[in-house]
Amino acid sequence: MLLAPALLAQVTTGNIAGTVSAKQDNNAMPGVTVEAVHVPTGTRYSTVSGANGYYQIPNARIGGPYRVTANLEGFKSMTADNVEVRLGQTTNVPLTLGMAAVSEAITVTASTDPIINPNRTGSESAVSTKQIETLPTVNRTLQDYARTNPYISVDPQDASSTRLYIAGRNNRYNNIQIDGAVNNDLFGLADTGTPGGQTNANPISLDAIQQLQLVVSPYDVRQGGFTGGGINAVTRSGTNQIEGSLFGTKRSPSYVGKSVPNFPRGSGIVEKPITTFDQTQYGGRLGGAILRDKLFFFTSGERNRRNEPTGVSADGSTATVFTNPNGNNAAQFRQDLITRYNYDPGTLGDFPRNTNSNLFFGRFDVNLGNSSQVTLRHNYVKGINDTVSNRSATQYRFPTAIYTIADKTNSTVGQWNTVFNATMFNEFRLGHQTIKDIRNVPVVFPSIEIGGTPQSSPNLSAGTERFSGANALDQKIDELTDDFTLTRGNHTIVLGTHNEAFRFKNLFLSEFYGYYYYPTLARFESGDCTNLPAPQTCEYRISYATGSNPRNPTSFAARQYGLYVNDQWHMNNNITLTFGVRADRPSFPDTPSFNPTVQSTIGFSTASKPHNTTVLSPRFGFNWQPVAGGTQQVRGGVGIFAGRAPYVWISNAYGGTGVFSVALACVTSAGCKPPAFNPDPNAQPKGLGSTGSLSVDMVDPNFKFPRVLRGTLGYDRDLFFGIRGTVEALYSKSQEDVYYINVNRKQTGTSALDGRPTYALVNSQVFDATMLTNTSKGSESIQTIQLNRPFARGVTLSASYAHQNAKSAFDATSSRAISNWRFQHTQGDIFTPTLGRSAFEVEHRLNASASYNLSTGPLNHTLGLYWNAQSGRPYSLLFSSDINKDQYSSND
């Protein structure tokens, strides 16, 4: 009924605001001219205070320092220096004018406060240029700085340290933007959530970032596009001063010892030389003025090269050695392939994997007088990554069974900020992005897996990696945003629109060269899949496009249209209220193909797509200071936050109809006899007769994108020694979340083990028929304590603790529909959502950071420290057998 992709967080600027009052009696002063000058570039903004003395300058360039000056005839002018503007925040600068008894001006140094601030309502934080330059980072990634927020944690199981869980939600539900433009992995394949993330390439060089904004519950309706959280970055620009920097790092085997502890613990030290590896990272930035106060440039570049071993072997040459479980001997399997099929799957020893990337960023800024600024920037990322999985003491993937993902991303954004007069402002932005991903494989040969769990944890893997024989993705994204700001008395009103157009071309045909699974090496050698003891099974699978081109990709388009209005009302010097509402409407111009076989056998249509329906999302926020300009505040709000589901989940329904592409499965446990192994990748069996089954993916026409109702309540106050304390609680309730069912399953009985339902196929002509639909079950409750000491005497300190209680009915951790369904743990009923602990919960998390600046003669030094501790990751206990007889042993 509703499909509500939220408007993305389009904020690229900040605001300057405050109240002008008379020094003699503290009364509000209307009609005062306030001018703000961005000192590094000479950019000027001006406005006039209203009847209540309140003034606001929206859409101001972030950073600083600014010089803010107030003038009124008959009064001394006042200037506040060193004003800093933070991304997406309002810097409060109160100004006081005295009578002009003498013709002198008053200049003060402003002290802006991002925490106790009348414009702060929800849960958010910022990372300044100084913090980016000061805090330690290993990989120079945005994620290294995002984790300073107590709501944001890095998955400890992720070797790349880029998979972020925000507010206990799915990492695919986050929103990442750069300069107000989409910088998400919209298709949803990368753990990083960024374009090209599968190559582990950074989306942009860290040297190009000026500020980061980390938001979880902002009550300004311009910010959204997530049900987890948002990371909003704005890039550096040139200034009147030429400046730049260079950096470089290197790692090599000479930095690593060759001795490792033996096992069991305490049994001595063994010599285990590691494979040669090398890691280098270097780059730089340069910015300055082409025409002083008028035209500026900025550019940055970065080169990354990483070559590292897997750390696993089957010949004993590494610390971790494959143990040939259940008699599935890697050396014997390799010899079989060489002798029988003239195919060498690769070494039994370790081998290096490469991760390389090149990044370039360029930006121009133009000041068109005092009323208009234009920005044009381009970001380029190119990366490759050798992806190696299933290598451990119980799993051995041969070197020719890996794949290399290659990516090329180009993103261009133009922005035009205009000041019409003292009360009307406009921000217009246009963006275009292209992303090209392709998987390359070292060999073309049928995929073979032996032992372990089929399709997930085999003991031995050889041949073409089963998902990479035909796998490429092209994306084109166009964006148009316009925000018109109107100030009227105590009200700041924003009227805006944000519109997006996507075009996807997705080539994904799993098991393109054929896939064979055997429970043991002996079964592979004999080719005998009869009389298998339970729960052993043999499998054959293949996918191909119909028509003249067997590698024909799936293409489809999507559109998103959004309108919104927001009003920030400074009721008085103690209370600020924010009201907003948005209307969003999606559109899917293309329709999936109709498969009459599916309709006639199980009664479902493959031609369904989500309805185009408008959804309204209101929000409300407040800030109350018991004493205006005091040392404490209560703030909070409530509202609806809507985001996308990864488009790969929608794409499954376009590519998995069984019409223009076919996915066949033959599994012995379902009564099908797999064909004999055929080593010719281009002549794989496709006519399986009546025993072969079709698999399809569908989407519920009433499917809705994820949406939550989220509320926040916080209390901030000064404590002691300049320390600020915050206590905050956040609660989210799922209104819509994703859920998968397999409509080709029906209950036929109950298990003798524990009474859980057991299932069979509805119709044997179809094997799997997954459907993407919704559940409203799920919630997150989070409490945080935060301590911050702003920079003073060279020292900055911060610390926080967060406690999470996250519940979900479906975690959706895969890009494939069938994988999402078959790996969702269930206690029995596969059709009814069951609430349980979320896989994305981090129950307890502590983090702390500190920086210290000191000078020795002409040199300045900075020491930065970061510490994190977390615990309480959820787990499930599995039978590792098909207790409910749904044909999969991965969910019981």
C-alpha cells in the first residue's frame, strides 16, 4: 500500500543565529543589520533582526572563523570574532549593543556551544576539521570517526572495520551523503554502505573532508533517508591562502615477527613464516584562491595498495592448517581435478590477495557578489579487491575459486546558494553519479563444493566462484534538490523538494557455469548420489538468461519524489520548537515479467511490483532552557523516519521471474536426481525434465520500505572543570520492516523432536518462490551517558556509554532473496514473524577519546587517543540439520 523512501539528508551548510539586545536594559532590538564574513574566503552574508531582536543567517558556509558584526545608527557596533559554523547545526551568537556615547566599536571573541544550544533537539553529533586531524585512524575512513558517536558501532566480525550498526539497526538501513548528494551503496551489496564498497575503497579521501555530521534522530525534516542513522560529510574548499598537506604510510613483513604461540596454549612457540605482504597508502591535498575573495580551488588525491596473505594453507605452511575434515582431503581433491579434467585449482599453500584503490577529488567555489555562491565538485574512485572466503581449519577454497571485484565511481555535484534579501534564501543542488561494478574470475570451470553445509560452509571449494561467473552492475543516479528558506519574526520556514531518478542494469546469474555439491569426496569421485544417509544430499544448480544472449542483464528504473515543509519557532529565549512534515512518493516505471507456470502451479504472479502511494511523515522537536543562555537544557522530539531498502531486494523480483532468466535446482532430498558431473562450463545440463525445479523471486505489491516511529529525550548540563554531561534515551518502534516468505512451502505435519511445524513443496515444478513483504514487529531502546570537555588548555576529552535492547523479526543480512529467507533463524513457523534479539544489537558499548596539543619552539604537536570496548553480541543455536523439512538446514 505504501512505499515510502525518505528524503535524503540534504544539509551541506550551517546557520548563524541569535538575539540582538540593548546593553542598558537587555530589551530586544529590531532593525539591527547583522553581517557575517567568512574570513578565509571573504564570503559575506547579511540580515536584519526582527521585531523580537532575533536574527538568522541560513545556508552559511561551514567552518570559519567568521566575523559577525551588528550595526544600528546611534549605537556602538559590536563584532564577534572566531565564530565557527558546524554542518547542519545553528551556531548561536547573541549580540549586545550599547549607546554610542563615543564612536568606538566593541569586539569580543565568540564562544559557540554545540551542546547547550537552543537549536539542538534530537540525537546528533559532529566531527570537526580539528578532530579529523587529531583523532587516530588506522584506515583513514569515515567509519573511524563515525564510531565516536555512542549510537554507532563497528561490527567486530568485519575484517574491514567498515560495517556500521547505528541504533541497533541493519547496516543497510543507514544513509551516507557527501556534499548533500547520495553516496550510499543504493543497491545494497557492500558492507561499507558506500559506492565501490565491495572493493574496500574509501568513498572519498579523508583529506577532502571538512566536517562530518552524525545523526540518529534529527527533527528537521530535511534530514532523513534512514531508519538506522545518517552520516553527512561536507568537503573542503579553497581559501585565500594557499595550503596543502602530504601523508604516507607503509607496512611490510619486516614489521611482523615470524614466531607465533603454539596450540594448545602454553605448549611453546613455533616458527611460522608468513607470506610476503605489503601495504602502502599515500596522498595529499592542495587548495587556494585563483581570484582573491572570488574564485577558489581545492583538490586531493590518494593511492592505496594492499597485498596480504589469507593465513590458511592445506600443506602446513601457515599457522592455520586445513584439517581435511570427514576425509575430504584437499590434496586428493586437487589431484582428482588435475588427473581427470586437466584443471589445476591452485596451490595447497597460502597465496596473496590484493586490495588497491585510487581516489581523486576536485572542487571549485565562486562568490558571485554578496548574494550568490556557486560550487562545482567531482569525486572519482577506482578500486579492485580479491575476495577470498571459506578458508579455515575446516574449509579450504582453492585460489582459482576466488573472485576480484572491480569498481569505478564518478560523482558530480553542483550547488547554487542565493540570498534574495534579508529574509529569503535559496539553496539549489543538482547531482549525477555513475557506478560500475564487475566481478572477474581467474578460471572458467563448473563450481564444485564438497562436504560441510551446502551453499554456505563447504569443506572444499573449486571451480568458478558460484556467484561470480556472470555478475556485473551499472548504476546511474540523478538528483535535484531545492530548499527555499523564509524568516518571519520568530519563525524560520523551509519549503523544499528532493527528487531522485535511478537506472539499474544488473547482471547476476548465480551458478552460471553450473554448480555441483557432493556430501563427501568419495561421492564426487564415484559420482554416486544414491542411497544417501540423512541429512546428506547432492545438488545441481544453474542460472542462465533466455534468448540469444545467455548473459543478458536485468534492467529497471526507479523514481522518488519528495516535498516538505519545516518551521523552527523560537517561541522565546527559553523555548524553541520545530515542526515539520514531508510527503514522499515512489515510482517504479518498469514491471517484472509474468510467468504463467508460477501462476498456474502456486497461484502467485511474478509481475507484481510495489504500489506508487504517497506517504506523510510528520516530526516535532523541542528545546527548553530553564534559564535563557544558562547551563542546562531539556530537549527531545518524536517523528517518523523512513528509508530505503537496498534496491537489490527489489531487483531480485525483476531478474528472478523465470522468464528472461531461469534458475534451476535439482536436490536429492526433494526427489531430484542430479546429472553426472560435466567439466565443460559451456555445455552444462539445462533440460532436467520433470525432476528439475524452477526457482523464482517476487515482491508483495503492498510492500513498503522500512519506516520507524522514533522518539528522543535528552538532558544536558554543565558539570565541573568545563565538563558537559548528557543523559539521553532513544526509542524506535518499527512501523514497516522487511520480511521474506517462501510461498512454495506448505505445512504438512509437526516434528517429533519438539512439535515444530514441518513443510513440503506446494508444487514440485517450482522449488523456491521467495516473496519480499513486511512485518511491523521490532523495536530498539537505547540509553546513553555522555561526557564532553571542549578544547581548553590544549586538551579535549570525551567519553560515553550506551546500552541497547534491540528486537527484530527479520534481520535480512544477504543480497539474495533465497539467502535472506534460508538463513533467517526460526524456531519453527516460517510464515509468522517471531520477535527475537536483533543480530545488530551491541548491548554494552564504552568509548573514549582524548587529544592534547603542545608547542615546542616553532613546532606544534598533537597527540590523539581513542579507546572502545563493547560486549553482548547476539547468537543463535542451530541444529545444522533440516528439522522442519523445508529443504534447508541453515535456519532450524
